[in-house]
Amino acid sequence: MKNFSSVLLEKYQNAKDQEIIYFLQSGQEDIPITYQELIEKASCYAEAYQEKGVLPGDVLILVLQHSQELIYAYFGAVLAGAVPSIMPFLTEKLLPEKYQQDFQSLIQIIQPRAVVTYKEFKQQVFDQFSEKPNVDHIFLCEDIPLQSKRISESLPGLTRNPEDVVLLQHSSGTTGLQKGVALSHQSVFQQLEQYSEAIHLDPKKDIIVSWLPLYHDMGLIACFLMPILLGVPLVVMSPFDWVRAPYRLFTSISSYKGTLCWLPNFAYNFCAKKVRDSQLEGVDLSSLRAMINCSEPVRYASHQAFLKRYEGYGFKESALAASYAMAENVFGVTQGGIDSPLVEDHIDRDIFQLQKKALPVKNGEAEMIMVSTGKPIHNVLVQVVDEKGNCLEDRQVGEVLVKSNCLFNGYYNRPDITQKAFMEGWFKTGDYGYIADGEVFITGRKKDLIIVGGKNIYPQDLESIAMEIQGVHPGRVVAFGVFNETTGTEDVVIVAEANKENSEEKESIEAAIKEKVTRNSAVALRHVLVVNEKWLIKTSSGKIARLANKEKYIKFIKSSN
Amino acid sequence: MDKNTIIEQVGKKIAEEILNEPGRKISADESLISSGLIDSFSLVDLALIAEDLYGVQIDDAELSADIFDTLNQLAELILERS
């Protein structure tokens, strides 16, 4: 029976000396980790979990920094047959009270058996909670000695069935934490089999380099589980280090001769702007065969900026690639730019906006350049439908539906929202797009989700925080994302109604909203606009219409500049 | 080079290039990092500003509120190294 533990055990028996992870940390020497070390240290965690009564199928919440401990604690859970789920660490910007609130709501839904964290974090965060987390045990990394010793062949993880849940994935924020995407062993394996074929992954030749966070599908699946389960060396650094020193991604690709890398769209702009020539001395990126843009809408201008900045360092245009992916399908739905260059589609802007059709532009008309995310990988079907669920023809824009043999088991302990996410066996992605000659193009979103730097943000979370500010009308706040050409991602904007006439009072409310939202969500607000009563557009049912207000805001900003 | 000049020049750069609010005045003791005024994606810009304006290197491990959190503290760091 094939499951995560059996694959790890097979690696332990047949490839124990293979260096599978190179762990990079700012200011320290790179640390190579062999399968033997990985699995033996992980089994120390597994034993500690078992001693405290953790059983196969129990959920473990890992609240750990991007560190070696996180890697061992994660695979320790797998070997113990438990279900690991990574919760983002508390950052200095976020208020501990807000973190507590999010954490408690996560615990309530997921009902984990235990939490794994550091001693200091327990003392400074969990012990300060007014209500103690309702879990059987809090494991502290410091209490788990990591020894090298032969592992037992009767690991509880080996008894897990292919359809059993192996892991949970959450996005951040109050709403995101309540939707834990539950994935089975077999779904993950089926995804890895097809996705790795789509990118022609070769354990003998490929090296993956990543800085991505592990609580997100792109980081967790493509740049952590896939390489480790399939035997492809992984060079990994922390997102915390990368964001402060983006050049390290390139010096690492160069020194390890990295071949594959996944990035959200904003990172193309970020890397194009925030790395200096002096930091790139001797860097050679010619080993890269695919730089895969994923988890945010792919922008033509972002690719061009990246190419211009790095072609002098050996980066090849043919390495520009893209994928459309989602946690509910484990990871990849499509893949493009591997066997042939990414397809660019020059479409008529006015027809697209007015008629929801993506037609090739004729000479002289205003155009939009769309970048394809490629074709569906082999085990995935993609369909585009209208509001009534009718299939649409090529080049008509509608909601993208996905069907595959690697879809998730459901949102953990949330049968209500799981049921709503499907239509006759098809997963409703909430993304808008179109298909042309088999290529899938993503054009926007049906749901109001904001994506900043690849991170999903639910507007309702930000709105409820802003409503707590005195002077703001309850229910009269709207949050949305506006695409920013310079950064290649969305700016988060809040518009709030307040009954204040003079501009000073308005400004003080704006400042208060900015501060409160930042401290309670760790989301940086780009712009807050306080408006008079009745500015915001409501739907016929009295709800604030996010999209209509976003359009009104954009017009307002243009007219006042 | 005096500290107040550095505070003024760096404050102006932050307002213009990071916050995109050219008129915004940042006071010498206003917290920059722990308050979230400078978000994590813009931390590296602080190092780039120090390097471009004064030729001073700030290591990425130092881009943290523990090392400096205000214009005042950043200016001191720049003076020490220039």
C-alpha cells in the first residue's frame, strides 16, 4: 500500500545517503540534509507524538518558523500517521489578541489533538491567551532530542490508507483559517505523477530552488513534498530571508545550478527592481530551465521586466513558464511554457470588457495581452461555464470549473461549504477565464478574494476590523484589491463611510483604519478613503457591492489626480 | 553629514518611494517597522536607500525592528558606518 510513510521508508532503505535538502539560512553555512537524517530526525518527533497519545488521523497544528524543526516536525507527523497542518507564525506587526482569536477559531473547527511550537512561543503567546487552547498537548521542539537511530519498520504512518487525509492546508486570516483543505495520500500522489510528467521532472538532472512559505500550496506541494517524495534535490531558504535579500535566490540558483523555480507574479517585479548589479557578481542563471509563474494572475509586463533584468545573467526567455494551480486540486491544474513557449494572446480590450469575449485584436483597436497558463495536465479536465452552469465555447469568458482524480477530500469538518464548492462533481474555482485552442487563460475572479504577493486575503476580514473604528458606519466599509503595474500585484484599498465633514477628522479616521487593519491582519493597506454617507453602492439586497465600489473608487481616483 | 539631514533625506525617500505619499512627514521617532508602516516587501528598500544615498551597507539580517525601528535609529546606524 503506497502512502507518504511507505515512500519515505523506501527512500530510507534505498537512498539514505542522498542529499535531498540544502537548507539555507542568512549568515550561516548551507546545511545539506540526507534522507537518512531527515527520516531519523522526523521519527524522533513521531515517537514523541506517539508517547503522548497522538493516534493516526489526529490533526497536529505546527506553529513553527521556517526552520529545520518545521521539516522534521512535519514529516514526524506523517510517520506517526497524524495529519500535519502549518499555521503561520505570529509576526511582530500582528496583535497577539487577534492571533489568539484566529487561532481559537481554527482550533474550534479543526479540533486538533496537539500543537507543536517553541518554548518561547508557548510562554509569550499561548500562555498569555485568556482562554487556554483546547488541545491535549503542546509539544515543544526543545523537549524533543534529535538523535540518529535506526527507525522502526512498524511506523503507524504505514497503516494509512490511500484515501485517508494526509495533510491540511489553510490560507491565512480569519476566513482562510476556517477552510482547511484536506488532501488524501492518493490525491497528492496522483497530482505529483501528472504534474511531474507535465514538467518532465527528472530526479537525476533537476534541482529545485525555493523561498516560498510552506503554508501555501505552491511552497508546500511543488517546492517541498514533490521534491522530497520524488527524490529531486531541494535548495530551500526562508521567505523571511528572501524578502530582505532577494538576490540570494539568484546566487543560490547559480551556485547549485538550479533548474526549476516557482514564483508568484509579484516576485518577477520585485526581483527585477530590488536587486543590484553588485549583488549579482558572477551569477549565472543559464541552468534554469523553467521559472514558473503561479498563484497570482500572470502578467506579460512582469515577465518582460524580469527577462530584461536577468537575460544578461544567462536567464533564457524559454524558461518563462506558468501554471494555474489551487490547493483544492492539490496543486497544478495547468502547465505552460515547458514544451513550447508560453502563448501570448492579444485580445480586443473593448469586446472583452463589454461582451465577455476574448477575441483576437484587429489592427488599430485597443488591445490587452493575456498570457496563457498552459494546457490542463493529463488527469485534469477544465471547463468554462456561464452563470447558469452552461458550457461556454472557446474564447467566451466564464467561471472555470475543474474535475480530476486529485481533488481534495473537502474542507476539513466543513461539509456545508464543501458541498457549495461543487457542481455535479466539478469544483467551482471562483476564477473567471477562457479557453482558446486548449490553452487556459485566467482573466479575473468571481469571488471577491484579494491576492497580494501570492497570499489570499478575504475582504470581509479587513472590513470587519475597519468597522471597529469609532466614527465608521457599521456595515458601510468595503475592501478590495486594485492591480498595481509597478509591483505586479494588488494594492489593498478600503473605502469607509463616516459622518465627518471636515477633512482633518476624515484623515484621522483614515489613519486609525490603516493602523488597526495592519495590526489585526498583518496586511499592508495601500490606501484608505473615508467618504460621506451614501457614497458606497449597495446591491438590491442591501449588501455593499465590492466590485461596483471598486470601479467607482478607480474612477474617483482618476478624476481627482 | 549631520543626523537631522539624514533623517530628513531618508524620510523623504520613504514617503515618496515606499509609501507613495510624497507629502507625508515621518517624524524622527515614529516607528517604521513594528507599526507596519514599512511592510515586509519594502524592508529591502531601506537597505537600498542607505546604500544609494550614503554608500552604507545594511545587512539583510539587520532589517528588523530589533536593530532599528525609527528614522532616528536608522540615521545613527548610517552615521556609525559612513
